[in-house]
Amino acid sequence: MAIKDLKIVGQPVKLRDLDTHVTGETVYYEDIRVPRMLHLKMHRSIYPHAKILNIDTSEAKSSAGVVCVLTHEDLPGKKKYNGLAGVGVGPEDESVLAFEKVRWKGESVVAVIAETPKQAEAAAAKVKVDYEELPAVFDIMEALKDGAPVVTDHWPNNHYIFPDNHRAAQVRYGDVEKAFAEADHIVEDVYQTQPIEQAPLETNGCIAVPEGGDGRITVYSNTQGLQFSLDVTADILGVPTSKLRFIGGTVGGGFGGKVDLQPEPITTLAAMRTGRPVKFKYTREEEMRVSSSRSAWRVEIKDGVMNDGRIIARKITTYQDSGAYLRFSSYGGMKHCGHMPGPYTIPNVWIDSIVVFTNRTPSNAMRGFGVMAGSFALEVQMDKVAETIGMDPWELRLINAYREGDMKSHQKEVEDAGMVETILAAAKLAGKQLPEEFQKMSSLDRKAG
Amino acid sequence: MASRIVSLKVNGQNEEFIVGALTSLQDILRDTLNYTSVKEGCRQGGCGSCSVIIDGELRLSCLTPVQEVDGSEVTTLEGLNQSNSIAALQQQFIDKYAAQCGFCTPGMMVAIQALLDRNPNPSRDEITEGLAGNICRCTGYLPIIKAVEGVVAEMSGASGD
Amino acid sequence: MSKLRGTGFAAVNYPTGMHLGGDPTQSLVHATTSGNFVVTMSSVDLGQGLKTILAQIAAETLGVPLDTVIVDTGDTDTGPHCTGTFASRTTHRAGNAVIMAAAEARQAMLEVAAEKLEVSVEDLETDGQGNIHVKGVEEKAISVAETAGAAHFELGKTISGRGIFLKTPSPMDPETGESDPDSTQAHACTVAEVEVDTETGNVEVLGFKSAYEVGQQVNPALVKGQIVGGAWMGMGHALQETTAPYYPAIDHAPGDFQSYVMPGAADMPSVECEVLEIASRNGPFGAKGVGEMVTNSPIPAIVNAINNALGVRITRIPVTPEVVLRALDEKAANAT
Amino acid sequence: MAEYLQPGSLEEAAGMIASHGSSLAIVAGGTSAMRYSAPQAEHVMGVRGLGMNKIEHFSGGLSLGSGVTMSQIRESLPIPALQEAARGVGGPAVQNMATIGGNIFARQPYGDVAVVLLALDATVTFSTVNGEHTKKLEDFYASGAQADGLLTRIDCAAPGGELVYLKCGRRRFNSPTVIAVAACVGLDNGKVGNACIALGGAGKHPTRCAAAEKALIGEALGVASIRAAADQAAGACSPGTDSVASEWYRRRMIATYLTRALQQIAAG
């Protein structure tokens, strides 16, 4: 169907939930009313790296209102997360409740379920865990050095192992070293981002409700992926997927912060054990310190550039700070590889995208996963290239911007190109005067302009 | 533990509870009275999603001990929904796409109503200062500001845009 | 007090869909007895407006009024599979699934109407107002409601359709990285103007001027919503936001909205934008994903503007006032 | 689970404080206590009903009940510096709740209003089972900000000179405080006769900066004396590091903002 024939698509029709948003009648997961609901609070690790010597829950168990206390010993099935099982990524390096060791400050150790949130919180504070503190590592470059504290035995060198035993997700296209030798200029720099919180206004949470009879559990969740959360929860708890039903779909913001699958498995288990509805909602403090952040990235870029502005080689080494566990960092690392070297056609590209483990809160997806830090690094680098060779930064980008049919470094032809037009439109909006030949440039024709 | 009876008029309705321990007004409104427009974004006083009007004044229900508002009139968005004054603001929010996920919206509506009650003709600075206690992670605030400006323009007889 | 102004810009592209594919979404569409259509999904609306644009896509494909389309999503017992709302994928994946399901339902609807009107399906068209008529002969018509009623109560036929979209998985070659990772690419170019207080290091963003190329917009108002919200979030990322203020140290991690600093309503500058539409080959009606890209271009644009204002090269975010002052100190030290 | 106590009189409140000691948390506006002290306490005493929200004016000076809110300060006090400080505390809802008494006890970097009160050389009055006692706010902070009884009122004279308050934040409204500066300077024949410099975010509590004051008194308020005062303040302060700013940045901002405040006074 041609775009000009559209009647409803393309129209600024009203946002469907707005009528109830403005009256406060939109129903989010925690607005459902369930009788006899219990509340779960987590006892968390106070050290970034420590051996667990003993867990004593006796005082918590006898605390007022407590119905159930869960440790790693109570976990059925495999105990471990494998969020990317569906796409065949990653071994299971993270337990739902820690045992043997804690590897980041805030890691879940003991779940306490009580009649009221306050009772659960008070009892969780009474759990006693004896630790032997271990040396921790927070700096990605330190973590990769010989002799650095090992975060988890799954990754003896503190980095993820990609297929074929590779240290990095990688791109090898052309010959960067040869091109560097031919380049008029070499432009290098290192770019760094820090962990960032998704901060949806509604924190992560769920309510698991036993439906009686056949043992089904309905989980009201604010996950960003309902079946995804159902499958992972069933996998972890070793229950048939037919026993679970997930309800959600109307969520108070996500931004990548609700793909952790942290609340659902333990809450579902608590509901199975107690036979009663259980709610687990992250406090704002947990949302900020415990839920996955956007990871920190270190991006090293080396460009070989000609006097006429053509970038003929780009070598990128990226380190992604995954924190203590993998979660989806390998996916983000690969996506980073697929994104670099940005919207530019460069004939020689070399990329290593490395996932590093540290004793930090595990990181995960956020709006622009794997791409945001790359775009930041590339575009600040492009200004440095322009400055180095004495060229207008707009012209530099337009010269190098990919055109339809160009070959990308991951060996896929460019489709639906629009970078040139977008740059020209922004330049016009900002009043930037470009020479006529640049104004005539087009994504459809490299020779135009 | 000593307990006492607390009486409130919530959205025009007389309510009585027996409370002993420290209890926030938020817990009473959400969990006891089922006024679910009172959102729980942080319970720290930092997001504004639990804003209510107490005796004509904008306050945060999460940081208000219910014992301290004995005898007060409390209005949540459910209460404002019954008034005509909120309708224009609600229509402006719809027209300007001033909500996305909607989780901050009830608190925003209450805070804006309190602002307009105090100052029916706020400047842009007064609007943004009036919104300073309410966090929105989705919209970038501009549509919300436009919605408030739209209401102000309507009330002063000018066009909405 | 010394304030310096600078301008910077950045050009970015952004992939649509989960990296390397393999992320299906399904949709079921059926007519009710009175001619409404229910689109059943298990996709999640995070506030970006998924329910709205799926209704638009369904109505467009079916050729029926928007308000007769009901989107029922969010229950795994009833809604078929959706991988989830992330990776700028739902408009593309769910949108395509809805087109497929709605097209099948439309065909079933036209078959019933053809039987009732005693014409062939090929001769029929919808008017988008709730009627089906013979092409060029508007009087020879039957309403969608009547058609649905007849299907249920006279003919015993269903008016329904099934849809799925899957970009088949494309594994990445471990050596070369060769792969087909994305469905399409959207584009953005943002120009930011800043003012920097060289005594305090404080950066004020004075304005954004941006162009976005997003394929066919399904709902321009919602695209604009993403653009403005994304610009605000990008500004926060560029200047303030982090859970590790002293990275790589883990100390002083914020635990509330006072210590996790984000820009307020008063800090948000104007956002001027132009939206270009270069249709994608495989998106629903040519749409591309837009929700994530909008955060990305403002960040380097702001950093480039700061560097432009100060004549320094800051290469990290967030560019807090302290980062600015330390860069200025270093510049002064190098100058002597 | 904290027991909630509501005394009917100042005497009753003083008695509750005496009998419960450190197991008691006091809630006035709630904005600070409901987050930090009350949830952990065995007993919580609400003092909103005690009517300590009166503002009295006398011969240029002020007597403020400890329950006076930020909004009351913004709306009804004639001292712009105090209004500005109150305006910087939270958003509108917080300003309707937060009290001046709470501000005095707030953990740094909160407590902006107290910085202005310190520059006004205010006194604080406590009610105890043994009667009332009053001390200078400066001495209260110098001795570790320990409450002795119930803080009932804050008194201050009219500013003894030009009073300027400046806050360094991270966003325009409702910003966490990096540092705050209040300077009250009286000029006498072109020279500084009296100077009261108070800093927020410069230590554990709001602090008077005697070193900066000394650098000004007797000097013309000009480039040299302002620089000397700023250097003294930056050297004498002991700011902390938190999520909002580092010790390094705070120290630098103390010099920058004190310079700006004093320049503003010098410019008249």
C-alpha cells in the first residue's frame, strides 16, 4: 500500500490510555485488589564480594507476622537465571538467592514473606548472615589484569567468552593496520560512560496469586515482556509453563529497567509455598541500587583519515562493565558490534566488544542498549577528527555518511538509508550554511553533490 | 500500644479508623480506602506521585502521618474528578499528549490543580516551579507545561494554543 | 561571572528490532457479532502508545473506523506470543503481525459481504466508515456490523485472522561479525546549543534543533512525544545522571530522587524538530522504530557543544559541573 | 512498629522526650523525619498539633515558631534571603509541609534555611521538663546539634547589614544543595563593621565561618578582601562528598559563591 493512501495510520489520533491516566483510573499491576495478600522483602548482601559462612534465619522466622522465609536451600529446579536461554546465549551464572558467595552489594540472599510490608521489612533486617569479606574489583581494566579478584568462577578471566572461545564479539572487515599506514592522519581517543538508572516512575514489582485447584499461579507483573518472564520463571522454578499465567501490559514506564526478571521467580515461589497471594515491589532505593543499571562503557577509537575527509579505517575496542553477572550484557555487546562504526561507510573496520565482570550491581538493558554509548563515542570522535584535519564537522559527516547499497562492516548492504537527508534537514533547521555540492547530496547516490 | 480513632473527610466522605502505630496517609488512602490514584513512586517524598490536597494545601501523602490530619479534609484525584474545575485540565492533557505511561499523571493533576487554585494565571516559570516536586520520566515535561498553559489561556478567554 | 556559549551536533542511526532477529510477535484479530474487531496480543504498553498504534494499524488494514477496534493485550492465557517491548521492536514486529492478522480477517469479512451482496470479493471495498460496498457503486453496500451479524447468525462463519512477524535469526560469524542484525535503520541529527558558566561548571542547554528520519509515522503525535521525552532524557544522561557518581567506585550510590539528579521541568529547553519519512522496506506501512534513538543524538550533541564553548575535549559522560571545571583547570595548566 | 504519640501541650511533649529519650523521634512536617528517624524509632511524637506555627514580628526582629513551614516563610516573611532559602527546599508540596525546626535538624546538605538563620545570628529555644532554655544557633551547631528538649522557637534580630543568600544546586528548582552561602555584612564608613558568614554543605552542619568574617572586618569590601574571605572560607571549611557533589567541588563552590555574595553586597 502506498503511503499516500493511508487514512488512519499517519494521523495523530488520541493516546488510548489517556482518558484514564488523567482521572487516575488506569489499572497498573499493584492497583488490583487481592484479599489475604502477603508481602515479600529481601535481605541483601552488605558486601560487594564475600564468602557466605552461615545464614541464620531463626530470629526472622519468629518475627511478628512472618509466614515464610526462603533461602537458596528452598529453591526448587535449577535455581539459576538464564534469561537469554531462548536465543541460546550464556550459561547460568546467577542464582535467584545467593549461596556460597555474594558478588555485589545488594545481592538477594534471603526472602522474607510476612502479613504486612513493615513486618516483612523488620524480619528481613533480623536475618543474620556471617560473611568472610573477599577482595573486590570495580575497575574494568583492573579486572582484566592477571591476579585480579575473580568475580565468578564462570568467567575465570573476568570477561565473557563469546562463541569459538573469543574474548570479544568482533568485526573484521578489510585491513585496518594497512589502512592506518596509508592514512594522512591517525585520530585516537578513549570515551567513557557511567552506569545510569532507568528510573521508571513505577518500580519493578509483581503480585503472584495462587488460583487454587489445579495449582496454577497468576502473576500480575509490570515486566516489559510477559511470555518472556513466564518462560524464565517456569524454567527457574522447574514448573510446567502451563501452570503459570502472566497478566500485565499496562506499565508505569520501562526504559529497559523491567526486563530483569528479578521479582517474578521468587514471588511466584513464595506464592506456591504459602498458598497465598504474595506481592514483591522494589522500593525506590532498591530500584536505584539493586535493579540493573545501564552499564558503563569504555570505548577506544582509532581512526585513519585522509586529508579529504574520508575515514579509511576505524578500530574500536569496547569494554562493557557488566557488573557481577551476565544478564543480557553479551547481547548488548553484540548489538554494539552490529552498530559500530555508526552511520558511516568505512572500508576497513576492526571491532572488539568485550564484556567485563566487576563486583558491581549487574547492568542490563536501557533505552539504546549497546548503541547509546557507541553513538556518544563516535560522534564526539567525529568532532575530533574534523578538528584534527581542519574540516567542517558537517561536511566530514556528510562525506562519510552511508549511502543506499553501501557495504557495512558486518557485510550487510545499507537499506532504507536516510542519514544524509537527516543531516541536511538538521543543518537547515539550525541555519548552518553548507556549500552547494553538500546540499545536493543524497542517500541514494554517492556521486550526487 | 495506645490507639485512637482518626476521622477524615476524604473526597467528601466521612471516614474513621482506629490507628495505633505510625501510619502514613498514603497507606490509608491506597490500601484501606482503595483510592488507587494515589500512586507510590518512591515513598520518600521525591516523586510527587502521591500528592493530595489536605485542607486546601498540596501535600505528600507518603510523608504525612495519618494521625496528624485527624479532622482534616483530604482530596485525591478521585475527589477532583467529581469537580468541574479539573475537566478542562484533563482535556488539555489529552489534547497535548501530556502523559505517556501515566504513572505520574494523578500526582501531576493534583499539583497543577493546587497551583491553579493559588494562582489562576501562572507564568511559565511559575508553572515549572509548581511542577518542581513532580517527576515525569516519559514526556520531557514540555507537553505538560503546554497543557497547563492551555488551561490558563482558556480560563483567561484566549485560544488554547 | 563568565558564561560561554557553544553549539554542537551529532548524527546517529538506530537499528529496529532485536539484534540478530529471532524475536517473534503474534496477533489474533476477530470480529464481534456487532462488527467490532478485537486485536488480541500479549504485547506490553510502557506508555509509548502501543495500544493506540496497533489499533490504528488494524483499522487501516481492515478498513474500519478506529473506534470499532478494541486492543486486548497483556494476558498470556489469551494473547499469543510477543517477545517484549524493547529494542525499538514493537511497532515493527507487532505492527506487522497485526497487518497480517487484520488482512486475513478483512478477507473473511469481504467474503461474507460478497455472499450477502451476491458479488465477488474482488469487486468490494471498504469506506473506512463502517461500510462495505461495490467499487464505484456506493449504494450497493452492506455495513460491517450487518456483515458480522450475518457471519455469526446466518452463515456460521468466523471473521478472524492470525498474524505473526519473525525476522529469522541471523547468527553472527564469530570471526568476521558477518550478520544481518537489523530490520531497518532510523536516523537522527540533533543540534544543541549550550551556555557554560566557567566559574561553576554548570551547563545550561538553551535549545535543541533536530531532524529525525523514522520511516512512515504511524502516529506523529506519539513520535513527537518520544522525541521530546528522549531529548530530556538525553540531556539528563549528558549532564547529570549516574548511579555511580565516582565510577568506578561504588560509593555514594544514589537511593532517591534527590540524590539521583535529573533535569526538572524548568531546565527543559525548546525542542524544534523536523520529521522525515523514508519508508522502510519491511516495516508496517514503512514504519521504523523510534523510541530509543531519540535519547542518543542529544548526548554527543551536548558534549560537542560544551567542547565547542570551552575549547576543551571532554570525552566522558555525565559532564557534571565538576567535570567541566577539571577540564578547564587542565586547559589552563596546559596553557602555561 | 513505632507507637504514635500526640502530646496536647508543650509540657506533655517535654515529658515524653524526657521519658523516652533517644527511642523517640519527633515529626513536625514529616519531610525528613518520616524518611529517616521515625521508621526506625520505637516512639514517634507528632508535634503539629502544638500550634508552634506562629510568626511574630518585634522591633525589626522575628520570633518564628519551630513549626513554621517553608511556604509560610515564602509568603509572610519580609526577609528576601529567608524567602529564597525556603523557596529552594523541595517542591510546592514539600514547602507546605517542611518546617523551620525540621530544617535546623536536617542532615546536610539539607538545611538551607538554617544557613540564613545562622547568618542572622539566630537563637533557638527549647522546652524541657525543667523549663525553657535558649542558646545561639551557632553554639547549638558547634556543640553537635544535640536537641535538649523540644525546639519551640527561633528568634533573630533584623539583619545587621546587607544580607545575601546564594545556593549552588544541580537544577533550577527543587535541587539538592551542593553548597549554600549566607552573608550578612554591615558597612561602617566604607569599611566592614560587622560580618556574619554562614555556610551550608561545608561540614556536618551549617557553620559560621569565623576566618572569612575576620578577613572582612575592618577592610573595605573590595576585590582584595573578598578574595581573602573566599580563600579563608575554602580553606577553613570541611565539606563532605556525596552523590550530588565531591568535597573538591564543594570547596571550590564555597569560594565562588561567597565571592558572588560579597560582590553583590559590595555592588549594593
